[in-house]
Amino acid sequence: MDAEHGMSAAGTARRQLLQKAALLLGVFTTSRARAAPCAPPDEANSGLRKSLNYTESSPNPAQRCSGCSFFSDPQGDCGRCMIFSGPTSVNGHCDSWAARG
Ligand code: SF4
């Protein structure tokens, strides 16, 4: 094998490695996007969500968690609810919704 052919083979191998890495990164980010990021952290929290009729998708677009005074720390599609002391969807809603002042 001459030097030019060796460098070409190394370039091809590097390209293939980068393509595989990009593919894996795409699969990883897609699977993260599909995950349920706002799942209740524990059973007690789950009961509270249920009693307040929490839903991940508000039936009223004007009353989403993102516009609630108890909502904080938005990160992507999730944030934190002070009442639940846990994660909630930016598009969620519950009976305790209160307009952000
Ligand atoms: S209190 Fe507000 S932020 Fe918390 S779940 Fe209910 S609507 Fe969403």
C-alpha cells in the first residue's frame, strides 16, 4: 500500500466513523424528544397530579402551565410546578392554574 492510498483509506474510514456518530446522535436526540420528560417523580406526586386533574395538554390554550404563576424553570417542553414540587409540561394544565402576575 502506498502513502497516498493509505491516506485515502484513512479518510474514508474517518468519514464513515463521522457518519455513524452523526446517525447515533440523531437516534439519541430523537429518542429523547419522544420520551415523557414530565413524568411524575413518585407515587405521592402522581396522586396530587391526579387530584388536581393535571393533564400534559391543556384543554384551554390560554391556560397552560407556561403561563401559570406556579410554573418555573422551563427547559424545552418541561418545567417545574411549585405545587407538585416536580416536573410539568409547558403545555400542561391543572385545577390550580393561576395567571402569572
Ligand atoms: S399549578 Fe400551574 S404549573 Fe402547576 S400543574 Fe397546575 S397549571 Fe401547571
